[in-house]
Amino acid sequence: MRYPPGKSPFVTTLEHIGIPGAGDMLTVVILVAVLSVLNAGLYTSSRLLYVLASNDEAPRWIAGVNRKGVPVGRGAP
């Protein structure tokens, strides 16, 4: 099987085995994966800033928490 230029081999293979809309399906999967990574990075960075501030390694105002213990400083999402 030859892969046309400018088209993903994954999409070409999925279309070859009879899965219509393979390109759109892969685009959605990749978009969801990227959004998941961004969400995890945002969560991790806010928690890291909280820990640093709690250990006096970052400004103290970052270590603020609400009644449930969730960080609420400017570093929190």
C-alpha cells in the first residue's frame, strides 16, 4: 500500500480497512489527549507552587487555601 503525500499513514490504513471518517476520529483523539496533558500540567504546576510556598521557597500568598484545603492563591487554576 502506498501512502499519499500529506496524509497520515494511520488515516490511510484505517480508511483502507473500511473505517470511514478515520481522519476526523484521529483528530478528535489527538485533541482530547492534548487538552488532557494541558489540564494535568496546570494542576501539577499549581500544586507545585503551593508546596514551594508552604516551604518558604516561593511567596507566601501563593499558599492560601480555602476551607476544603484547595489552593486559592494566584497560582491556583
